[in-house]
Amino acid sequence: MVFYFTCDVVSPAYMMYMGLDKNENEELIKWGFPEDVWFHVDKVSSAHVYLRLHPGETLDDVPQIVIDECAQLVKANSISGNKMNNVDVVYTMWDNLKKTGGMDVGQVGFNKSREVRKVKVEKRINEIVNRLNKTKEEKFPDLRALREDRDRQEREDQKHQLQEQKKKEKEEMDRKEQEKSLRSYSSLMKEENMTSNKDAGNDSDDFM
């Protein structure tokens, strides 16, 4: 089971989600989207909360208020972290997560530690947690199928973009060729480049 939440403190709203347990977390680690941001309470057990970025966004584009809401949600879903003040929540892009064979179920590392960010949560803010919980939906998605559909759509989009790029390049080449031809024609039509019968030395009206 996966829980979905709507973060609507900004427009357009963001989607957040997390797995029911460590087994579901394992599937999310495996089949997450590259445009997802992963959140976890630092150094203590907690849920894995994901934030889905909007198309074309980077992590730097996410408003701080949205980061704070994700941090509140992940803290609230940590048995020990929920009772603590001044906890750190770490977050990074999904594709920075690293899973090796020796790790426990639900455990994860990082490919690049320098790409892991951190935000401090002083205390639980019930107003935020309660508002997010009111948007919660329980679903049983086929995570692998969702990821494969996403990847297929990305390939189609890239193919379309490549076709559009080639089309524009051809149009540009045709335009330059047309301009070259016009310049060449204009040069031939200049008076000093034109000849007549007189120029050729034949000024007679008689024909053999």
C-alpha cells in the first residue's frame, strides 16, 4: 500500500507519497521516479517520503515551504523522531539513492553524499500534519508498471523532440540555401556583369 498526499500551499500543488512499511519502501527505492525527491529523518528510523517534482523542475526550484511540509510529514511518521525536537531531515533526488546487496530491507545509502541536503525541524506542527493527513489517499499501485510507463513516455517525448530539432535544422539549412541562391542571382543581374551583342563585338544586323 502507498499513501498519497497533496501539498497545496502553493500552486500548482505537489504530490507526496510514502510506503506503508519497509517492504513497500524497498519497492519505492527500486521503482521510484528520477524526478522524485526522497526524505528521511536523519539517523533514526522513519518513513520514506517522496515529493514528485513538476515537469522541468529541479530541486532548487522547490519552494522552501514545500520542503518544510515534507519534513513535517516524515517526522510525524517516525516513531522516535516524532517525539523529538530539533531533528534533522535529509533529502536528495531519487537517483542519488544507492542500494547494495548487503543492506537490510528498506535501508538505503547515497551515490554522492555531497548531493544530500538537510533541513532542521524544531518541532512537530500539528496544523501542517493534520492538513496533509486530510488529503491522504490509500492506493495499491503497480510501481513497476508506473515506472515503465513513465520511461516509455519519456522515450517518446525525446523522440518527438529529436524529430522537431531535425525539422528545424532542415528548415534552417533550406533557408540559408535559398538566401545563397538569391545572393548569387542578384550578383548575376548586376549591370556590370551583364553582356549584350554589342559587348560581343557583333553590331551588324546582317546574318549569314
